[in-house]
Amino acid sequence: MPELRLEHIGKSYRGLPAVTEMEYVFQRGIYGLLGANGAGKTTLLRMIVGVLQPDFGRILCNQQDISHMGGEYRRMLGYLPQEFGYYPNFTIHRYMKYLAELKAVPPELAEERIDETLNKVGLEHQKRQRMKNLSGGMIRRVGIAQALLNDPDILVLDEPTAGLDPRERIRFRNFVSELGRERIVILSSHIVSDIEYIADEILLMRAGKQVESGSLPQVCRKMQGKVWECLESMESARRLNQQFVVSNMKNMEEGNVCVRLLSDRKPVEHAVMAEPGLEDVFLYHMMQ
Amino acid sequence: MRLWKMELYKILRRPVLNFGLFLIMVFQCFIFWMDVSGKQTEIDGNIYKGISAIQADRALTEDYEGLFTLNKAEQIVERFGFSGYKMERGQKVPGIREGNFCSQWVTDNLTDFNDTGTKPAALKEGEVWKERGQQYLDKKIQFGYTEGWAYFHSLWSWSVLFLNVWVVLMVMPVFSEEYSRKTVNVLLATVHGKGKDIWAKMWAALVLGIAAFLVITFWLLILTVAVYGATGIDASAGMFDYRALAMESESITVLEHLLQTFGAKLAAVCLNVCMTLLFSSKCRNTASAVVLRLVSLYPFAWVLNEVVYSLLLDMMYDSGMIHYLWGWITLDILGIICSSTTYYLSWSAVIGVPQNWKIIVKILLFVVMSASIWRTAVNYRKGNKIS
Ligand SMILES: Nc1ncnc2c1ncn2[C@@H]1O[C@H](COP(=O)(O)OP(=O)(O)OP(=O)(O)O)[C@@H](O)[C@H]1O
Ligand SMILES: [Mg+2]
């Protein structure tokens, strides 16, 4: 069972830090990486898969520096980049064969593995289609399938659910949950509900730094007493929206609005404490 | 083994561009057809045209085959006279040549007809003979029917020049398209992505370049032999290539010349593939990389030789610097660099350079190619071009 350790890693682009001082240990399970646009998620994941070299610190896999492990480390990897490139003239099948070769999947096993993974993402019938004729969501699914091709111990997925329809999203969640039982799965997403459903551990990033981590209940518990709900008129709801971080506004009958907001103190007299969710945690940290 | 074939498949999946190689072959055919249809020869009052002109010339040349002597030259002039241009009635511009292969060869090479445009009065005319004619005797030229080989030689160079442009277009996407398509993200995270696959990509590109070179070479060879026959292969290459004549050794045969130019042209293609791969690994945009590469491919070498070298030579002569050791060393270095460019290798310019230069050129090519292969791998592996 692999263990992945980040030791104070950092990366800058032309002097501008994208990731700073990240320290974390990944073990078996599903890790959800949450952060606003530009928080440094993609940069971090690229360093984890060895596509980018960190400027500082190092990444250890079972106590070995990954930059010294070379192909041996990449053998354990499955990676879906945020921007997944493909060859428009290739059929899905040819593309998968090419990647099976690159991933050193034994040729006699390749066909079997290809069918298996395409089955997982529901593309078994589109195998002979050219990739330029596929929809964005289908391309994404090919991307997920190729990441699984070599049965990786460390699966890194950068926004895997972007562009997937609800049915595919559910299918994805189900098989990733299963995968997470015996390997490391790291996935980033903007879609809080995806992370909420499947991640065992949540990592919140802001401006290249890790600001919060823990399991869903742990992370939510820290927010206890900071989430409030109150029923307001249109007028005062608008005022509250300017004063506080509002996570939700729902129109109720008689022109009233149910406002859900984040505040360290009780915002108004008649507000009641609410059960915090991951979305509240995300917003709370982003707004600081 | 399998990986490089897949990489080759990726390179070849460009139907429009593959057509380019076909075009070069069609172009070769066309030029040959043009050449043959315009052929005309005149032997003892008989006029032959087209293929039969070639056959007649070939048969005639057999009479004079072997070591070329002053006696043979005089016999030819006596029998056919010198060969000028035929002036059709009422025409101002010169038309086709008079005479046949033998009389044309004597006129062109032993006299100053090509400079003056007027038929000389006699064969041995003082200065001209000493400068031109004499060297053919000194170098112990083996006379033979080399018309076809001369033709093959120049068309081959042109074909390789075109081929190199095609190679740039085919090979440039090898790395740069992985960047622009963003497939590099996936590739670099695979087991072989940072190692075996890089070599597979380069090997596929090299195989493509070499195979295409062999295809156009053999195609041209087949055309030449079909039209001109294989005679004259053991004659002296100095018959048509003055650079072979200028070599220090005794004049080489057409076959030896063929093998040496083959080496030079093959080196040109390999060097081109390596340098193109280097550009490819440096650029995210394939189109701009192609433009940059094409500028560096021919114009750069040409300017280096025709402008920089000439200017430097003039300057050094004027200032007397040429007499210093470092003066001519600088010129030699520049000359060697020019000879090692794809452009001049395609022209097989190394044929004419001194023997010790050839060794340096070989070493230089080896070093440059190895260095560019290594740099290419480093550039790609680093992943700096990932956006
Ligand atoms: N190739 C690059 N060159 C320069 N700056 C970059 C590059 N890639 C990322 N950055 C910068 O690094 C920071 C982190 O970017 P990154 O892509 O890691 O964020 P992210 O969390 O993945 O964002 P998103 O949610 O939009 O995918 C950003 O400020 C971005 O502008
Ligand atoms: Mg990202």
C-alpha cells in the first residue's frame, strides 16, 4: 500500500508562487481537493504526478523521492489532467492501445484492460468512434478510462466530473468510491457535492496554501455555530447580503426569503443556528 | 518496437502532407520526361531525337571510352567540330545545342565556350587550355557516357532540397503538437513517457526521414537507368562534377562519387531531422516552429556562406589578416560550418573540400546530432511547455 508524503513543496511561475509550503501525507482513501480558481490545485497535482518538478521540497513515495524513482513511480500512477488532450483522428480504441503501450501494460492483457475500463465509463459501444466526433463529456470519460488503464495505486484526477451529465456523475462516484478502498485517489473539483459524497478526506486550498483538512464531519464540526438561517423580507435580505457572506437565499411564500449566512456571531436576533455543510466551509475559507 | 511504430503512425497520419512525397516523385518524372523529349543529337550528319538520341550518343561514346587523351579530344574535334547553339531562322535567342555528347563535352569543358558563347577556333589556345583542358588530362579522366549521371546528380540534389522541406513539415509536430494538443500532460505521467517514448518518437522521425530519402533516391535511380542506361558508371565523376575534379586524389569514378554524395545527402536528411526535433521540443506552436526552421534551413546557411564568408574573406584580404594563423583558421572554421549545414550537405558540397575537413565535418555532424537529440529529450522531459 503506497504512502505519499509532500514535504514542504512549493512552485512558482516567473516569481509568482502558485503553491507554497504544502505538507501532507496521503494514504489509502479518497482525497478531495477543493479551492477557488487559481488556488493552485492543478499545479499541486502536476507535481504529484511528476510532470512538474517542485522548486522547493520533495515528494516521497514510500520514503523514496519520486524524482529518483522514474518509471517505477509512474508505473503506479493514473492521471487525468484538467485539460485532457487527445488525437482527433484516433479512434478511442487506438488511443487506448497507444496509452496501454506507454503505460507498459503487457500486450496480451491490453485488450482486456481496455474493454474493462471503457465499460466502467460506459463507452464500450463507442470504441470505434473517432475522438473528434465525441462530445466533451465523452472525451472526459475517455480521460478517466485511460487513467485507470494500468490499474494504478495512485490515481490523480483533476476535475474529473467537469462536463459529465448527472447519470455519468453518479456512475463515476460509485466506481471511484470502490477504487478508493485499496488505493490513493486524489481528485480536485469545484463541484462541492461531488467531493462531499465521495471524499474520505478533504483538503482546502487557498492561494497555494492548505487552509483546512480532515474528514467531512471533522471539517464541518469546526464550522459549528458559524452558519445561521433566518427568514427575512426582501429588503432586509438584501441588506444582509451586503453585510455577511450569504451561502444561500431561497424565496419562500409571502415574499419572504430564507437566508443562510456565515458569521462568527449571531447576525440578527431571530437567526437560528444551522447544520454546516461543505459548501459553507468552502465559502467561509474563501471569503477570508 | 511497438511503440516506435505507433509514433510513426502518428507522424504519417497526415494525408495531405504524405502527398508531398508523391509530388516530389511526380516532379522527378516530369523533369525526366521534359529532358528526354527535348533531346536531340547529331552524329555524322544524322539527327536523332528522344530516346534514340540517347542510344546514339551512348554508342558513339564507346568509341572514345577509357583514359581520356589529347589525341581523343583532337579526334572528336576533327570529326564533329565544336558545338555551338543552333540558331533557327529568324530567331534571336539561342536554341538547342549542335553536335552530340562528345563534341559538346569537349567544347564545354576544354574550351571557354561557356564564358564567351562563341565557338573557339582551336582546341589548344594558350591560357584557356592551361586553365581548363589541361587538368582533365592531368587528372587522368576516364571518358564515358555520363550524361545520365550528371542529370541524376543535379536532380538528386534538388529532390533532397525539396525532401528536407517535406521532412520539416512532417517531423515538426512530433513534440510541438503534443504541447499544443496538451497530450503531453498525459504522456509525461506514463511509465515510458519520459524515457522510451521520447526515443521512440525520435527514432520514428529518423526512420521516416531516411525511408523517404531512400524512396526518392531509388526512384530517381530507376528513372535514370531506365532512360540513360547504367553505362558510364565506371567513368570519372570529374566528367560532370568539377568538385570531383578538384579533389586532391586522382579522379574518382561515378560509382564512388555516387556513394560519397549518398553519404552527404543522407547526413543532410538526418541532420535536418535532428534539428527539426530540437525546434519541435522548444516550440508550442507548430506553424511558427516550421517557419523558424525553414528560415534556418536554407536561407541561414546560404547567407552564412555567400554573404558572411565572402565579406570576411574580402575584409581579411584587404587588411592582410589572412596571413595570420587565426585569420585563416577563422575562415576555415566558417567554411567547415557551412559545409556541415543541411543546405550544403544536400548539395554534397563536402565532395570538394579538403580531406582533413571531411573528417572534421563528420565529427562535427556527430557531435551536433547527438547534442540536439540529447537537448530535445531534456526539453521535452522538463515539461516547461505545459500550459
Ligand atoms: N503555466 C503557467 N504559467 C504561469 N502561471 C501559471 C501557469 N499555470 C498556473 N499558473 C498560475 O498559478 C496559479 C495556480 O494555478 P492552478 O492552475 O494550479 O490553479 P487551480 O487551482 O487549478 O485553478 P482552477 O480551479 O482554475 O483549475 C494561478 O495563479 C495561475 O495563474
Ligand atoms: Mg486547475
